[in-house]
Amino acid sequence: MIAARNSVVFAAAGLQQVRTTQKIWEQVSLHARLRVIRSLREQIARSQGAFLEAFAAQLRANPAERLASELIPLAEACRFLEEEAGAILASRTLTRSRTPLWMRGIRVEERRDPLGVVLIIGPANYPLFLPAVQAVQAIAAGNAVLLKPGEGAKPVLDAFREAAIQAGIPPDLIRVLGESAEEAQHAIAASVDKILLTGSVAAGRAVYAAAAHAMSPITLELSGCDPVFVQQGADLERAVDAISFGLRWNGGNTCIAPRRIFVAETVRETFEAVLQMRGSDAAQELPVTSFRTEEEALALAAESPFALGASVFGPQAQAEALARRVRAGVVVVNDMIAPTADPRVTFGGRGKSGFGRTRGAEGLRELTTPKVVIVQRAKRLRHLEPLSEDAENVFANYLTMAHAGSWRERIAAAGNLFRSRRKRAGQK
């Protein structure tokens, strides 16, 4: 117990230095921060050998897959921020034309401020790509980052931190913790300002409970049990090849890999024949269920409490129509695993697959907090003055004039207001 308390005290003390650095970083202009993100992208390209060595330390095979599934998408995510973050995070002033009558004279500005210190709890299946994209978005938004690696992932996240420092990111703005669950617990107990977890439902429950105690906001990206829908008229060979790819890619350790197949009854026999000829053994082991109607297919898919991703194969118009009805965070039509390759795509689930969003524009916004600045420019502030004797009548007539459904009622109320105003002016 004493050791645990000491760890929490140490985490809190270390967090204070991170907070100090973050306060300085958030004063750096977004334009300047994005220049650093560009330098990081270039550093990732220069340091690919170091990254691959770090992956090798985890006994991960196939450098080509690591480049395609981790490094290239990470670099593309940096480029997305360089090109889009300015518009996504830009302040905006609300249009004057929609200002309520009694609020004339004010200017309303909506801003997005950084949260502070963001704890990112990474997974083991995509040890670099998933937490690093979240970290880059957090840093671009003006935050500091604590990275808790997944099992075996510390070497590659250490390599990422080194690349970030080489690119100009202050060393205390990004720290890599140890891999144990206690490291995350201590950071949460020290009251971080946001938690992002990619992991299992069990891990999500534990972190959610700890976050609730610390009153820290949280985004959970949890397990999936993704369905594949194969409609009548689908290209069955493409469907089978895509399913096999989804199970093969990253050794099958992808949260949106296919786990269940629902096939139109009219094509089930042909589909299974194609599956036998072209499918890997893993694809043949997936449960295949036939359906007569799309309503039946959707009901069968909804029996799972998970709703992360899904894929639909069929004629484009029909497939798109079904995709819009599927309960999932992201649905791919006539392809598989596409969300991981496109930096514009916001990602997240529903139900027991978690909540909140990462990546893309929505993921970037989730790493900020909205602030509204209201500037009063009127010289006379009538609401500060005592209410007049006919205030109730004035308010009632204004409500009718502004919102009644009948134009006759509105005109009558406007006339009443005009007469009330003339009367008050005469009394003065």
C-alpha cells in the first residue's frame, strides 16, 4: 500500500511538470504547432528503420505489413492535420442576423481550447498507429500526452517519442509510461484531463470506473464482433477475398475484422462454394447465417452487444441503403478494413464497443473543449434596469409577435408593443 501511494505521489509530481510544459505549448499558435507536426511526419519517414527495429524487438514479423498498417497511416494522419486542423479548430463568430432582438449589441465567439493533459492507453494489436495518431491529434490541439503502451509496445512508442522530440515537440509534452496497468491507474489517480482507451471491454470497465472517481472525461474504443452482410447480386469472389484479407491482415488482430457472416438465402450455396475454393481456413471457420429479408439480417446482427464496424457486399445502391441501417460506428461497402487507411475517417463504436470518437475531424474536436466568449457592445443595458410596470404585458406581446403561428396574432402583438412604447415615451 505504501509503495502504491508513493507511485501516485510520483505520478502527481511528474504530472505537474507536464502541465507546466502544456501551458506553454497551448500558447504556441496552431499554425506553428502544425509546422512541428509536419516535421514529425518527415521524421517518421526518415526514422522508419528505427521503428522497424522497435517492432522487431516485439518479435513482430513482416516489416511490409508494419509499414503499411502502422507507419504510412500515421504519416497520413499527420498530413491530414497539417491540411485540415486549421479549419476544424478555427474560432467562429455567430452570425448577427440570428441574434435575438433583446440581445442586439452582443458578439458571440465560439472557440476550442485544449483540454490539458491527455492519457492515451494503447493496445497491443496496433501498438504504434492507434495511440500515436491520438497523440499527434492531442498535441496539435495544444495538449500534453501521457502514453501508456500496450503489452510489448513500449519500444515502438519510445521510438515515436524520440521522433517527436527530434521534430521539435518539447520532451515534457510527451511521456511514455510503463506497460503495466498500475501505470495507467496512477496517472488517472493524478487527475488527467482526458483519457482515451483502446482495449477490451474488461479494461474499459476498469478504466471507466477509475475515471468516474477522478471525474475525468473518457473515450472508449473497445471490442468488436463485426458482421458481414452479403446481398443477392454481390460479387461473391470479392466478398470472400475481402473476408480473408480482414482475417489475415495484422494476423487477424484488427478490431474491425469480420467475425460473423450473414448471406442472402438465395446465394448462400454459391457463396459457400466460393468460400471453399478461395477462403482461408480462418474464413471457413466463421459462422455463416442465411437471411430472407434485410430486416431479418439486421435483427440477427443486432443480437450482439457490440457495434463497432460492419461490411456490406452487394450492388452499390442496395448495399449503401443497407449500410445506412446497420447499427455500427462505421460501415464499409464492398471492401474491408478501409477505415484504418483513411485519416479523414472518424472512428468509434456503440453499445459495448464503447463511445466517443478518435481520428478524423470528430476525434480532433474531442481533444478540445468548447469555450464561448460573449462581448457586450451596447451602451445601454436595459436588462440591468428595474422592470417597468407593464413589463409582463411587453414580454407577453413580444412572445406572441415573435413566435405565434398566425400572422394576424403577430401583427396585433406588434401593434400592442408599439402603443406601449409610445405610452412610455409620453410619460417621460
